Amino acid sequence: MSDHSNQLKLQNSRYMPGLDGLRAVAVIAIIIYHLNPRWLPGGFLGVDTFLVISGYLITSLLLREYHNTQIIDLKNFWIRRFRRLIPALFFMTGVVITYVLVFESGIIRTVKEDGIAAFLYLSNWWYIIEDVSYFEASEPRPLMHLWSLAIEEQFYIIWPVVLLVLLSKFKNYKHIMLIILIMTIISLIWMMVLALPYEDNSRVYFGTDTRLQTLLLGVLLAYIWPPFRLKKDIGQKIKVWIDGIGIGALLILIIFFVTVDDSSHWIYYGGLYLITLVTLLLIASSVHPSTVLPKVLGNRFMLWVGTRSYSLYLWHYPIITLINMNFVQGQIPFYIILLQVLLTVLCAEISFRWIETPLRRHGFKAVWPAAKHRVRFVTTGVIAVVSLTVMTGVFDSLHHDVNENRQTNFMSEQETPSKDEEVSDEAVDLQEISPLFIGDSIMVNVGEELEARIPNAVINGEVGRQVRDTLELVKDNYDDYGESDDIIVIQLGTNGTFTEEELNALINVFEEAEIYFVNTRVPRSWETSVNENLEEAGNQHENVTIIDWHSHSEGKTEYFSADGVHLLPEGVESMTDLIIDEISRK
């Protein structure tokens, strides 16, 4: 027997409740993050937990098969994977497309294109090509979460072939481990090369090439810690060590979920690699048959969630996205959030019980002849036909009409202020000042109204602007605004947070001018950080005043468009009034 085979003396297949419990942790974190990123800002890291579990478990199964038979039946492996994943995916996508056709026809084109990419398991590359932001998605995309499933399926298709080649070329498993380790480092370095500090790194986040490190670290663990050769009888001292490492890793992972957010750019510079290493320790403890973690993670609730984690992942995002289209982001009533959770659980249970489980156990041929199954498959087939009809472009013209109306309304909403309005007594005084306004897309929102009310105002708003971009802008164009009678109004923070040093550098450029910062309302994880930094600046600098838009707009859903950030006419008027009230006091 080869050296490779000697190192992998595997037992018969056994159920590992710890892995299902870990899946439950991951999917719960992801769902909480998508319900409200501020509740669990690092919940998106649950995707990495799924990826590393996939790399570990799939490779363990392939190595076990190779040890027993000296071959890997690729055809059978792919059939099993497709039978496990595709029916539930098609069913969910069909339901979503049907719903969108009936109730949200304005996004048919987007859903159609995303659906095609999902069926081809190319969603992640499609979003990269379309330059879609995972963290700043403005247009509702109820199928965007399928990017991670695309990466997994690409891995399932390619990795068994690569592994089979490696097994045939190298008899010593250490050589294969070294190659895999080098591949993880290459993927890490490539991620670091592509990542840009303080920018939207969705290209890095979506890429199979940059995410390969996580999958392959799971593969590496399958060599180091094959689950089917772990002995149940181990010494008490070893057991305590494994338990301690596992519980410690679980706590560290939870800390990452709580403290990391989507503006934590360090995760692209080795952070995800580190988080994956912690997850490896957690997996190693979770799969061992004699340790405490499988019992902790394997309680009835966690097992229920874990066994349905795929269904829960499939359904939660479209349900949240489609319902949220009818509400202002960040100000969604709690009962609506409960409804989203209940619908997710209901749809996941239907999918798990009546779609996934029968097909996984019996396959298509074994299930279809039973009369009790025919109704569900006919229903699913009807949905699939409707989906295919939509995807072939029959309803694209409807999309154009609705979308054009939405775009016009959006523009008209921004153009509502009229310069022909009567000038109030307040505006007469405002004609004598020439304040400088600098901001991001919110300043673009209110710019025309400000100009109408303060004719001599200098206004500079740009979509996507951040504090770090503004410093050079001010130095190049507005360095003469530094006298005590100058008025500066800065509205930033919509697109990300900033450091205390960056904020102080911007303040210092204006020297003795009166500076007003409009704090932010944005349903993203950095909202608190932005507002706390601004509040601290107001306390430290006598010439800095905070205009509290966040408190002023609390509960005022009529101010905001559906994204919970940009302003409708009533919001434009309210913010303008608030700013003018503040700067008129001095």
C-alpha cells in the first residue's frame, strides 16, 4: 500500500453533528447580518465558514473513496452534488422570478440575468463583470447571495479532477499538502494585490481566485485531520486540549462576527486567511467523536438549523430583499423582521422536506413514480416554465417601461425645489453669506434646494465621496476658507467611516472657520462609528458644531427613498431647514 494510503486509514462513514452545528452558527450569522448589518456587522464572515467546511468535507469524502478504491468516480460525485444542490436552487429561483413578475416587474431584467448566471453557477463572475457591489447594492438583487454557491459549485467541478491528478502524480501526501499550501498563499497574495485600501473591494470579495484560499485551507485540514480516521478513545489530557482549542476558536469566531464589519479592509490583507485558520481549529474540534464541542453544537435546535442551512441560505436573502423593497432600509418595523424570519423558516422547511430530501435520498427516477410526489413536481415544473419564459426575454419590454418611469421619478424627486418660491425673511439674511458646502450623494440631493435658499453658497457634492478624498479637494480648491467669519458645512460618512486623524486633518485645513458637520443616517455597519467620530470632534474643537440629522430623521420614513439613505423631496426640505437653522444661530 502507498505511503499516501497508509496515512489515511479511514473508518466507515459517520455522522458528524458538530459540523451541522457549525453550519447553524454560520447561517444564523449570515441571516442576522442581512436582516440588519448593525446587529452583527461581521455576520457576512459566515460565508467563509461554509466555504472552509465545503473544502474540508468534500476532500475528506474524496480521499476516503480513493483510499478504498484507488479511484475517484467523478461522474458519480458530480451527479450526487448536482442532485443535492440544483433542485432546491431551481425551485427557489423559479418562485422568486414568478413573484417578481407578478409584484415587482420593474426588476425583471435584473432578476432574469442574475437567474441565468445562477443556473450556470457563474453568479460571482457575473457580478464582477457587472461591477456590482456586495456592500453597497443600490438596486434590489434578490438572487445576489448565490455568488457563494457559484464558487462552491465551481470548486466541486474542478477540484476533484485536480485532486485526482495530484494523487496519481504524488504518492507521498506531504508533497500534495505542500502544493495545496502554496496555492493558498498564491490566492492570498493575489487578494492582497487586487484589494484597494478604503475602496469597495467587491471584486476581491466575489472572486473564485481570491476565495480559493479559504476552500483550500479546508482541503489542507482534510489531509491533516481526516474525520473518518479519528479515534474515539483518546487520553484525557489530549481531550482537554482539543476541547479548549475548539471552544476558544468558537469564541474568537464569534468575536470576529461582532467586531469586524464590511469596512474592515484588513480582512483582505491576511484577515480572511487568519479567520479561516481559526475556523479550521473549530472544525477540527467539532468533528472529533470524543470531544465536548459536538455535544454543544449538536443540540436539537442547532441540528435542526444546520441540516436545513442550505435551504435557509437559499431563501433568506430573496425574502428579505423583496419585502424590504416596500420599506425604508434601516427603519424596518420589528414585526416585519419577524415576518421575514418566519417566512424564511417556512420556505426552507418546504424546500428541505419536499424537494431536497426526497431527491437526495431517491433521485428523480425513484421519486417520480410515486403518485404522492407528482403534484409537487408538476407545480415545480410549472414554476420552472414560467421562469424560463421570463428568462428568454418575453417580459423585457415591461421592464423597460417600469424602469424608465422609476428613473424619471427619481430625477424629478431631486429636482423638486423651485427657485420661483417666495423668499422668506430668513432667506433675505442668508443672501448676505457665502458658505461652503462639501458632501457626498446626500449633498447632491440637497444641493439645488440649498442654492435656492442661499444664492451665494458654494456647493460641491459628489457621489461616493469620503473624508479621505475631501482633504486634497479642499487643499486644491478651498484653502482660502480659513477665516473666523467663514462658514463650512461638511456632510460625509454615507459611504464609509474614517479615522480620527483623517477627520482632524480636514478640520485643521479650515483653521479658524466655523465648521458644521452633518452626521449620517445610513443603514450600514459604519453608521455608529461615523457619528461617534463626529461627536468626538465636536467636543474637541470649539469651532466645530454637529448638525444632528441622525436624531432629526429618526422614524421619519417619509424622508427617505427605499435605500434608507437618499432623500425624497420632504427629506430634502427637512435637511435643508435643519442646516439653515443651525448656521443661522451664529
